[in-house]
Amino acid sequence: MNRSLLGRIWPNATAVVLVVLCVFPVYWMFATAFKPTPDIVAEDPVFFPTDITFEHFETAVNAENFLTLVGNSLTVTVLAVLFSLVLALAGSFALARMRFKGRRGFVVGFMIAQMAPWEVMVIAIYMIVRDADMLNSLVPLTLFYMVMVLPFTMLTLRGFVAAVPRELEESAMVDGCTRPQAFVRVILPLLAPGLMSTSLFGFITAWNEFPLVLVLNKQAEAQTLPLWLSQFQSQFGDDWGATMAASSLFAIPVLVLFVFLQRKAVSGLTDGAVKG
């Protein structure tokens, strides 16, 4: 009985400790953003602020080019995710449903691309963009962000497409649908968990990307929020409240997206990993 009780307690206790370790930095960031400056610099840390202020958020929002950079980040991130989903849907269907020469090598190539560290290719990417006279443009960022998330998106969706019985697609074609129509009407609705999980992964990857924009976009108006956030403290000195407010604003889109998609996204990642 004691062993059985211990067997139930230690996994739960371990989970609680891990959750606290992961959640506390996020809580501290948001809490600091709402604290008055005296509470932030006090010798005794204030874990539960009683006085709430929005002054630090005003400082962050009124920073130079903030709204422009928000628009840049949303543009390149959303477009990269959408383009990667469109290409991955077509590619995953071909890999899961069709048999052609070189198919296995194609899959291995995408796996290798997924494992490749993008940081070592920054110089080569810079030279390509420079020669194309597209520095300080959002177009190269969008295209390279799309390429970053495309391998994972395609390999994950391939598992979902393979898990859909062929009979459903064939039945739709017997009823008069063409193959594209059968894909849109029958297979695509069943891929919702995979689309959500890969969209979340792609959004986080593109939203947080730093090295490429640092090298390719030197003009302030053409940068994105990660680079703005890295320069925020040097711009505002030791204003930790404003720094935490800026960090909170940067994290909010990802947190909101994860809250809305987390149930489907987690199941999607698990299903896509074991099927196909």
C-alpha cells in the first residue's frame, strides 16, 4: 500500500516542481512589468504586487518604431506559416499517397534540412540576399522563415495524411469528386490537429527568430520585435520595468495562440509522431 501511494505521489510531485520552475520566470516577468519602480528595486523582492501600474507598458509601446515592428513581425510570421502550410499540404499528400522514384531520399533530405543549424548558413544567406539587392526587405525574411518551418510541417502532416484511410478518398471520387476536391472535402478537415500543431510550431519559430533579421535588416524600420527587444535595455538603461513590459508584450501573441490551440496542438504533435 505504501509503495502504491509512493508511486502515485512522486510523479505528481515531480510534475509540480517542473511546472513551478517553468512558470515562475514567466510570472516574474509579467509581475515585474506591473510593479512600480520602488518595488522593483527594493532589497526584499515583492512576489505579489499590491500596487499596479501601467507606466512601464506605456514606455514600451511609445518606444520608437514599436508599432511598425509589430506589423513587420506579424507580416513575416503569418505569411511564412501560411506559405509553409500550403506547400506542406501538397508535399505531404504526395509523400503519403503517391509512389515515385526517390521518395525515400526526398524524406531523408527533409529530415536533414530539419536538423541543419540555420545559424551556420547566415553568411551564405546574407550573400544571396545582398546579390539580389533585397537587404532591409521583409520578403527574404518571409521566404527563409517559410523554409525553416517547412520540413517539420511537411513531415508531421505526412503522418496525418497517411493515417486517413484511402477508402474515404476513393469513396468521394466514386461520388463524383475529383482528386483535389476529395482532398479538400474529405482529407483536409481530418488534418485539423496537425495543421494546428504545425502552425503553432511555425509561428513560434518565425516569431522568435533573431540571427537572420540581425544580419539582413539593418534599417530600424525593417526590423522585427526580437531585434527590438534585444536593443531595448540599451535604449532605456536600467529601466527593468519597461524591459519586462516589452518582454511581456513580445510573449503575449505566442501565449494567446498557445492557449487557443494547446489541446489540439499537443494531440497533433503526438499523433503525427506515431502515424505514417
